[in-house]
Amino acid sequence: MSGYVEEIAPEKVNDLLSNREKLSIVDVRGPEEVATGKIPGAYNLPVNEIQTRMTELDKNKQHIIVCQSGGRSSMASMVLKSNGYNVLNMTGGMNEWNGTTE
């Protein structure tokens, strides 16, 4: 199985949200980081809890994985992909996010 995880640009995620697409966005930052603002509707699943909590995610959906800069989400994406999840890593993370936050 390839270790390569497909990526998606923050602008594309914002476009999809603007078009009212139903997205599963998983924010793998810690709760204190998420408290500073997250993509509306994003589900917080800290990267250090991925192994024990990944069953909370629906394997039949595609999930967009987000962190602060793209590093942790890349690791989390590889873990999820190797466990059969359909994931996209959002490049640049919240540092590159220009859309609304909640």
C-alpha cells in the first residue's frame, strides 16, 4: 500500500464549503489550538489520540485532515489511510486558511 496521501489546498476546501458541500473536516490540533479558531463544522480529534479514537470517523466518508501548518495532519493522514480511511491532507494548515473560522 502506498504511503502517499492526496492533498487539498485550503482555497479548494473553502470553495467546497462556499458551495455548501457537506465535508468531513477533522482538525488534529490540540484543544487549546482549536479554541483559537477552527474551520466551521470541523471535528476535533487531536493527533495524539488518533490511534485510540479513529473509530469515531466514518470509513465510508472522505475526511479532510487539518492542523496548524500541515505537518501533524500529514502524519495523521498516513495513519488513517493505512487503516483504510479515505483522507485528504489540507496543505499549509490553518496558517494558510483564509476562510471563516468559528
